[in-house]
Amino acid sequence: MKKILIIGATSAIAEATARIFALRGDNLFLLARDQERLSVIANDLKVRGANDVHTWAYNASGQHDNETFFANAIEQLGGIDILFVAHGILPDQKSCEASVEHTLNAFEINATSVFAILTYFANIFEAQNHGSIAVISSVAGDRGRQSNYVYGAAKGAVSIFLQGLRHRLAKSGVQVLTIKPGFVDTPMTASFSKGALWAKPEQIARLIVRALDRKKSVVYTPWFWGGIMLIIRLVPDWIFHKTRL
Amino acid sequence: MLISGWGQYPDAEAEILNPVSGDALQRNLQDEDAKSFIARGLGRSYGDSSLSSTVISTKYLNRFHSFDDETGILSCDAGVSLDDILDVFVPKGWFPTVTPGTRFVTVGGAIASDVHGKNHHNVGTFCDHVLSFRILIASGEIFNCSPSENRDLFLATCGGMGLTGVILDASIRLQKIESSFIEETTYKAANLKECLELFTEYRSATYSVAWIDCLKQGKELGRSLLMLGNHSEKGGYVDLKKATSSIPFNMPGFCLNKYSVGAFNSLYYGRVRAQIQERHVHYGPYFYPLDGIGNWTRLYGAKGFVQYQFVIPKDAGLEGMTCVLEKISQSGAGSFLSVLKVFGKGNDNLLSFPFEGYTLALDFKVSPRTFELLDQLDVIVHDYGGRIYLTKDARMSDRVFQKGYPEWEAFQSVRERYGAVGIFASLQSKRLGLDVEH
Ligand SMILES: Cc1cc2nc3c(=O)[nH]c(=O)nc-3n(C[C@H](O)[C@H](O)[C@H](O)COP(=O)(O)OP(=O)(O)OC[C@H]3O[C@@H](n4cnc5c(N)ncnc54)[C@H](O)[C@@H]3O)c2cc1C
Ligand SMILES: NC(=O)c1ccc[n+]([C@@H]2O[C@H](COP(=O)([O-])OP(=O)(O)OC[C@H]3O[C@@H](n4cnc5c(N)ncnc54)[C@H](OP(=O)(O)O)[C@@H]3O)[C@@H](O)[C@H]2O)c1
């Protein structure tokens, strides 16, 4: 029975992942903005077999000095084995290009808040010498593209932050997992038309849990995105600039 | 987005709304009050029941609310699938009281079609084990419905093909099981008469279904395999890894001519060597053999297929079935899978399909010849006092519908009372004359 704290627990990917934890009988602590949806999700997870489920409201924009809040959550949970960070927004690239405020707000939710969370939890995990930190980044962070580089820049920053943290915590035996999903059919991407490359949140969830179990460092979900992003990173600018990616 | 039912015929361009909660759904209805809507679960109905220019998907309404392990009563959202219920509850020793032949249906879809399983002769339909549900109607109000509360809306919604409103959540009764396994016994029947006799002889079996070779004629007409099943006490609760093999592309339609179906039939038939075979089999392959093949519908080619399922009264049984089977075998239009079941007594739901008698389900590749044949079958079914299953239908006429479902006017007046006409409408309801074409 693991003790798991999930931030952004109303995300479709996070919820699908929590369902697998629940089937295993884990103890869950869920943080997200919308208390009402959180309590609906908490009930569901209990029926599925979660040993215990707590929920608190948390907002990723604004206050980032949450030390006591997180400390109390860990205390309620009775310790922590896994931290899973899933919140995020997909900002409209065009409106970011027209507005400093939109750009910085998106960066705050997708990157700054994650740094704040990890700064606190890294010390906890380092001190206890065990456990796993898993964060959802994105393939969008692998190379800046005209269609979504504001989102991509934040995800890229998160990936680098995690890479460094993994380096630091290697000697403490703490797993730091960077999750890089490709296209996933969730409320975040409701307005996109979906083709063959799209995955379901349940599929991503299974891959996340497997990567956690196998103590992986970086995982592309599904795996073929590793290949796609390798090619996208290697394409020289003079060709890349001719695409509309 | 272009969507279709399971038969890939017909298809329709639709805007799909994906509300993440009941509140969001209420807002959806208010936003777009000029349009008409139809709910959609996992799209396992075969024809146009869940098609419309605006579709409300229940994919994010998929949470369990509570479970009572004394009574087996589960409360959950309408978008919860049987697949999910099986994954969570089989290990705890519970099983859906009624299940159709695929696990990929939602609770809302199962209520709206009032689905039946291989145990209809013992336990009735899915809705016979629904204690209550909540439904969002056209005005945006939410009604609690049960056999005693708002009974008119309950009877119209169970089997009502989404035409009264959107079911939000429901309480259903699960049955206790001792293991994940089924004791299956198979009998061979040389012809239809023998098959129907075997059904009567083994009516005490929990589950029964017969697979019929539709291409046989004369003395062998109705050659079949009868498969009986009972929940086993042995084997424990085992999760069988879900099969994932799938048919990778649309096979050309000519793969389904008389000869290839004949070959498929002999192969299937040949699987049972002895006159009587007994197997201790996992519930997965027993109840959901087709789920293991992934997108098997592609075997029918890109044009898609239609399923034709009808029921005729018990006393018309042998004669009526013979008449239908003769027509099909003469036509040579192969049905890949033809399944015969015996129904027990029907219920009071206004558009529920089952009543006491025999039901046969057949698949046909979409073609002008198929539609001609089915029109002829409609006449036979009607002459014997039968009806056609709405959740499989893509082509019946309004007249055939009205004859088969004499309660249709009562159904329509409930829809009027709750403001559903013209608001909750599908391509099917328009074809059947329940809503007008715009
Ligand atoms: C392989 C296979 C085997 C099958 N075997 C059987 C069988 O043995 N017995 C049987 O009875 N059926 C059987 N079926 C048919 C299937 O059970 C029904 O079509 C079922 O309704 C599909 O559920 P769904 O969630 O996919 O609904 P959909 O196909 O999405 O919708 C079906 C109908 O339900 C309505 N609906 C869906 N959700 C809601 C809601 N929340 N509120 C109001 N209305 C709603 C839709 O408007 C539509 O009219 C089978 C289908 C397949 C593909
Ligand atoms: N979907 C994809 O294709 C895809 C691809 C790659 C990576 N990702 C990443 O996967 C993660 C999960 O996304 P998803 O696809 O599951 O989408 P989702 O269902 O829309 O989840 C996003 C979650 O972030 C929360 N959130 C947004 N702003 C917040 C804030 N200020 N404070 C707290 N929580 C906030 C949302 O909560 P509310 O409901 O309260 O708004 C929501 O629960 C995200 O980090 C996303 O960037 C997604």
C-alpha cells in the first residue's frame, strides 16, 4: 500500500492513473482547484478499492509559498511514497503572442508552480532516501515550434528541471520520472480533430504506472513518440522552417 | 466529426459535446437550445440510434458513486462501461446481472436499449435490475425515476433509445459469483426443431444461446450449436489479459460471399468434435468472444454492415423461424454470425424489445440485395406477430416500427409530456417518424 499525493488530480490523465493506484489499494491524497469534482473523483476511487482518499483545494497560479500546506498534506497522508504532478493548461498560442500577461500566466501554471512544488518535495524525498517523483511534461518541450512554443517552453523548462533533480537525487535512491505524452484525447485537447496518433488517457495511465514500477527516468507515452521527437529534434532549421508544425 | 454506429452504416457528420459533469451538460443544453441532441455512450448500437448533428458523449461521466457489498447495489454515472464494472467488481465476487455480448457498452446505453443477455429466460432485461436512475430532460430539470417514482418516464426511458433525455446516473443490482469461470456445455442440433427442443429441455441452465448455420437447407435447416453456461465455483477470481489482436484493415467485401461464410461456418462447427463438449471457461471468452478480435466489423468491408435482430412469439416459433431461415438460405446472402436465443416474459417498458418467444440476430454486408432481403423478412416477422430490435436497426420503415411496437403512441405522449420531442432526436427517431426531419 503506497502513499501517493497527486497534484492536478482532476486531470483526465491523472484520474486514469489514480484509478490504477486505487485498484491496488493505495492511499491517495488529491489536490486540484475544483473541490466538487475532486469529491466525485474521491468517491469513485474509494469504490474502486483505494484504501483512503483525501482531497484539498489547490491553485497553481498565485501563491507559491505552500510549505505548511504541503507539510500538512504529507502528515495527513502519513508519509509519502509517490508525488505525481499533472496539472497544466494548453494556452492559445496566438493570444500569448499578443499578450505578455497570457504568456507569463501560462508559464506560471505550467512551469513556475511546478518548480515551487518540486523545490519543497525534493528536500523531503532527499531526506527520506526513498520514493518517486513523477511529473507530466510533454513532447512539446523537446523542440520549440511556431504553433505552441509558449506551452513548449514551459514543458521544456520542466524537463530540464527534472533532469537536474534526477542527477541530484540519484544518490538518495529517489526516482525522478519525466513523462512525455504525445497527443492524448482529454478535455485539454477537446477542440482538436483526432487522428491515428492520438492515445486515450487510460493507455497513458498504464504506461505511467509501468514506468514508475520499473524505476524509469524518462518515458515517452506511447513509446513511438520517442522516435518521432528524435527526428523532429534532428531536422535542420532550414528544413524545419518550411514546415507549419 | 464523422461518426457511425458499430455497423459503420450509416455515418453522419456530428458535433460532439463532451461534458465533464452533469452541470456542464446542463449548460450545454442551455447554450444550444435551438438544436436537437442525442446521447451516445460507446457507440455499440449498430445503426443510427446514437447519430445526430449534435451528440452528447458520456465519456467523461464515468464515475462510481457507491457500492453496497451486502446487497450488490452499485450506483454509478451513465457513462461507466461494463468493462470497467467487470474489472473492478469481478475480483470482489460480483458480476452484472445482465450483460450483452460485448463488455464495451455503457450503463446509459444498456438502459436506453434495455439490453438482454443469454439469461433473459431467467432474469429478464438489464432494466429489470435497475433500481433507479436520474435523467436530465429538455427543460434542464433532473428527474429521479424508478418503477414507483415518475413511473411514466421510467417506462419510456428504459428501452427508449435516448429519446426522453440524458440518463446521468443509475443504481443497478449486481449478482454474486464464486469465480471468474463458467461451466459451458455444448450440444449439437441437426436442425431447427432439435435446437428448439434442446432449449426447452435445458431451460434451467443460467445461460443459453445457439449459433445457427444459416446456409443449410432442407433437413439440415437450422443446424446449430447450443451453448449452455452456469457460473462455476472453481477457479478463483482471475483477470484474463484482454486480447488485443485486431483486424488491421478493411477486408475487401467479396470475402463475405456464400463460400467464405460457408467455410467459416464449417470451421466453427468443426471445433466441437464430440456430440457434447464441456469446458471450464473464463467469463471473458464465454460472454465476449468478439471483443477479443478487436475491430472485427472490418471483415465486412468499407461499406459496413447491418444487423437484423427480430423476435417472434413462442407459438409462432418453429414455423416462423423456419420461414425466415428458408428465405435467408435461398438468398445465399451470408450472415457471419447468427445467434438464436429464447426470451422469457417481457416487461412493461414501452419500447423494450424482448417478449416471450424466439429471437434471431443476423449480420449482412451493406448492399442493395441485403436491403431487399430485409424488407422481405420484415413482412414475415410482422406476419408472425414479431418485432425488430431498435438498437440493431438502421433501415426499418416507420410502418414496420409502429406495427412491431404497439405502445409507440404511449411512448410518444410521454415524450411530449416531458418536452423531449424535437429536442432529443436521432437519425433513427426521424426515420421512424417520431421526430421530424429539419
Ligand atoms: C458485439 C456486440 C454484441 C452485442 N450483444 C448484445 C446482446 O447480446 N444483447 C443486447 O441487448 N444488445 C447487444 N448489443 C447491442 C448493445 O448492447 C447496445 O446497442 C447498447 O445500447 C450499446 O451501448 P452503448 O453504450 O455503446 O450505447 P450507444 O450505442 O452509444 O447508444 C445506444 C442508444 O443508447 C442511448 N444512450 C446512450 N447513453 C445514454 C444516456 N446516458 N442517456 C440516454 N440515452 C443514452 C443512445 O442515444 C442510443 O439510442 C451488442 C452489440 C455489439 C457491438
Ligand atoms: N492532452 C494532451 O495531449 C497532453 C499532451 C502532453 C502533455 N499533457 C499534459 O498532461 C497533463 C494533464 O493534462 P490532461 O491532458 O489530463 O488535461 P486536463 O484533463 O485538462 O487536465 C489539466 C488539469 O490541470 C488543472 N489545472 C489547470 N490550471 C490549474 C491551476 N491554475 N491550478 C491547479 N490546477 C490547474 C485542471 O484543473 P481544472 O479542471 O480545475 O481546470 C485540470 O485538472 C498536463 O500537464 C498537460 O500539459 C497533455
